[in-house]
Amino acid sequence: MSEEKFSLQEVVIPVRRACIQYAMLYFHLCKTLVDSLGEKEATPLIQKIVFELSLDRSDRMRRQAQENNIECSLENLGAVNDLPRVGWSGWDKSMGGVECPYAEVWLEYFEENPWFKKLASLYCDVIDTTKIENFSRSMSHRITRNQLWGDQTCEREYFPSELVENGSFTYGTRENERAKTE
């Protein structure tokens, strides 16, 4: 069996195309909810959708870590990360656009849809915060720089959280855990 070799560009571009489709889906989900319900009513629903998505993703990551005897810690998150990092880490400025494929799409929507700035940032905050909280069950995080805010890069800081250790997450609670205690 021959081993095919692909250039970085041949790998990165298709991964980013898939991410771009997802970013477009998120925008249109938000737009449909905002158009139907108004921003005030739509925002908590969108937050819940993203929170539940992050729980689902991080539950799968936790299972994968546990099956491979990997501690569910910040240091080991990369070992089970479910995103194709080549879409970000393989990107360089010579290919145009911004590093984050989601931001690349979402920034295009801001001028005609200024309400979306808040919801695009909400996605990043809820998905990333919940992912580390549910995966580690001891850490939280905050975004300190974001390409959606005009920064050149996205950066975050992680910190131990007593609230997370006690089972509370920043953006919600685990429905199945709550049901067990009622």
C-alpha cells in the first residue's frame, strides 16, 4: 500500500471549508431565532444550545480520556481535543483571512447584522468555558483576546474554580445530574 503525502495547504483548506460551513450554520441558526423571537428572547436559547453542544463534546472527550487512562486535566485536553487543529495551527497569513475559520466568516456578518457581534462572542465564551469546566471538573477559563473583538489572535487564561469543583458551571447545569438529585 502506498502512502500518499499531502501538502499542508491541501489539508488545511478542506478542514477550514468544513469549519466555515459550521460557522455559517451557527450564524443562520442565530439569525432565524433572532428574527423569530427577538434578540432578548433568542439569546438564552442560543446560549443553552451552545452549552448543551459543549457538554456533549466534552462528555465524549472525557470518555475518550478515561478509556485511554488519561487524566481529565487542562494539560491533557489536547490529547483528546475533537477539533481538527490543522485548520488553525496550519493556517498562515499568506493564505489570507484570519487564523480562526469561525471568525473569518462571522466578521463578514457584523456590518449588516450588528446584533450578531454579541452572539458570535457568546459562542466562543460558552463553548470554550463549558468544555474545560466539564472536561476537568476543576478549571474554568476566560477569553482575554479574541479576533472577533479586533485582536490579532485569540487568547485565554485558565484558572482553578471552586464553583466548578462543586459541580456548578458558568453557563448552566447538567440536566442529567440535576435529575438524579431530584
